[in-house]
Amino acid sequence: MNLQNVTSISNLLFSFSYVNITNSIPISIHFEIQSLNSSLSYLFIYKFDQKPQLNSSINEIDGWNLFCSNKHLTNENLYKYFLDNDQTLNHQSLIYGIRELNLTEYQNYCLNNSSLNQIPIRDETSNFTSNYFIRIYTSGCYYLDENYQWKSDGLKVGSLTNHYETECYSTHLTTFAGGFIVLPNPINWNYVFANADFSKNQTIYITMICTITIFIILLFYSRFQDKKDLEKLGVTPLIDNQKSDGYFYQIIVFTGQRKDAGTESKVHFVLSGDKDQTNIRTFSDSNRKIFERGGIDAFVMSVPKSLGLLNYIRIWHDNSGQGSSASWFLKYLIIQDLQTLEKFHFISQKWFAVEKDDGKIERILPVADEIEKDNFSYILSKKTYHNISDGHLWFSIFSRPPSNQFSRVQRCTCCFVLFFSAMLLNIMYYDLSNQAKTSENLLLQLGPLKITPQQVSAAQFHFFLFFS
């Protein structure tokens, strides 16, 4: 149940709260109130779609109820009130108010049976002497019509409904079902604004300030990286292409994500097919850096005629880079014949470095067959790289491929929208899992952690609401 901190607000006639009951099918509303002082009695008023008003000169309410401690408390020390689906029909919202009865009102209206049907009215404000818990949930009875639409015609929710089961009254023999929704915590705006100063909410304000600061920093970083990514877009023609060549291949080179995987050394290659092979060709780009860590570089190579079905590529570098920039980790290459659109995969997954692995800086990579392309380690590496660098919303802020149109700024904004939405949902549904009692045989205990079915169901509800 949700604690209503009403004692911190002074001079109240009623403590008002709002309930949204917008629904295509009529629903019932259930109220359960538990005072921290079980000897207190209350007056409960409500009005649909407007704020209720009750004093000696104004009586604008749709209904009221007395909660007398000597008559209406259940065995669980709860006051219960129920509005069925006929009463809520054609309404969009309900605003209710609660106030304590003073001693005189208790004696006149609770102890005196003849006054139970009279509403206590007063004009002077007062203070709550105790806080209370409240649980609000909606329920309904429905049947599936011939058009597979849920309807509630001829069905009425009974007063014995609780948050475990629904009582339904029916005027027809159609098979029907019941359901309920636990509503989010009602927000006491009077309490919120009365206690919004920094000294009382230092943790909340500091958390929000730090979070927004991180967001702004990441936003500037993302914008800077987006501008750099624009320089990496496009396909680079090889510098040694000849104008007279009339056959073209696209070569896409994938550099690894490992530490020092990128290189500044000159990379050369010879591509061989069953009809011909190229001369020594060189990867280069005078406008941008290539073969950076985690980079994907695309080139267009021209040749005089078709090489036929590709067999292998001999690739090496001259180890001219400085320090750690001399070595290179090549993941794989994809070469596409731009005339036939046929693709050839060359899998490496090895270092080209004198100080790593076998010390080689030159390798011959045969074209991969279907078995090699379906190899678990190759698929795992490929999928992991894609899912982290592009598919993972948070990680992709730092590793997003330049060719993807979903920019880093957009990803960063989405991350924080989701983050704040998750915080809001946690506030709305905080502690709802503790509303129901759980027997010991249904309790799962993992060391110091205790997990109840209600906690699991609340987490699932949160998940589906968040990602729907």
C-alpha cells in the first residue's frame, strides 16, 4: 500500500487525489485505507470529472461515506469503499477527498446510529494527526462478443471483489472473464510542493543534477563524434586505379576492436581469381585515417577485366607505423564483384604484428566457404561486434558505425529518455509488490535476497509497460 504523508501539511479541509478511469469499457474502482492510528475515523467524498466541494454553503459531490473505527474496520484494519462499473459509466476521472473526524463528529455520527446517514459538514480547516496507507485498483467483468471484442454489457462487478479475485454478476449466460489493474501511486501535489525545497531533498536534487550533467557532456561528445563520422562516410577509390580499367570490385575491410588493433602502416595486397590476379595494390586515403580500431573501411578497386571466381588474397603491411600503431588486427574482408554482385568473404581474425601471435605481418587468406562462414567463432565475433557497436543503445554511443543513419546524438537522447521513463515508472509502481502477503512456501530465498511472486509479477508488468 502507498503511504500518504498528510501530517506534514497544515490547515487542510480535505486531502484530495486524482484517479484516471479513462477506459473503453466501464470499470469499477476499489479503495482500501489503513490508518497508522486505527482509532481514527474519516469522511470520504468524491466527484466524477471535477473536484468535489463540501462546506456549509457548497455541496458539490457525487457521493460520500463515513469510515467509523467502531463499525467499519475489517479484520485487517482496513476501511474499504467500492464504486461499481455502472457508477463509473461515461466518466473519465474521479477526484476524492479524505479528512479525519474530530472527537465531536465521531461521537455525533459514529456512536449515534441515527446520524449515520447524515454527512458531517464543517468550514474550518484542521490538521491530520496521523498518516495513512491507501490502495486503489480497478476491476472489471468482460465477455468476448462475436467480433472478438471485449464487452461488459449485462455484467456487473460485485462488492466482494478484492485484488486477488473478481466477483461478477451476469444477466446472460455468455462465458465471461474478470480482471483488475493496480493503479499507480496517487500523487499528493500539496505535499510535493510544500516539501520541494533543496534542504529536504538533497539526494534527489544532486542525483538529477549529476544525471543531467552527464547527459549534456555525452551530448557534446556525441555531436563531436557525429561530425567526425561524416568524414568516414563514402567509398574510397584506390590510388593506383587506372582510368582505362573497366571492371570494379568493392572491398570492405573490418578492423578489430582489440587494444592497439588499428594501424598506421601501409597495407598492400594481391587479389587472385581463377582467371587472373592483380598487381600489388595499396590501401590509402589522403583525406582521412583508415584502419582505425573498430573501423569499417570501404574501397573501390578497378582492374582491366574480371578476375573470375576469387580464390585468395595475399595481404601484408610494411610495419611503418610508430609504436603500437605498427601492428594491425584484421577481422575479415568482404569483396563484392560490382558487376555480378557476388560476394566473397576472407576471414582472418589474426594479428599482423611482429610482436604478437606468430610474428607474421603477411598472410594468405583463402576465400571462405559456407562451412567457414557458418563457423561458430566467426558468427559469434560478427554478431557480438554488431550487437554491441550498433544494436546496444548505450554502447553504440561510443562505437556506432559511421554508415548508420541513427546518429550518436539521437542514441544519447533516446538513452536518457528511456532512463528517465524507467525512473518515473519505478516511482509510480514503487513497493506495489509488498501489497500482497506471501506464504513462506512461495518465497524464494537466495542468500540474503528474498524474492516473492508479487515482486516477479510487478517486474514483468513494469517491463511490458516500459517496452510496449
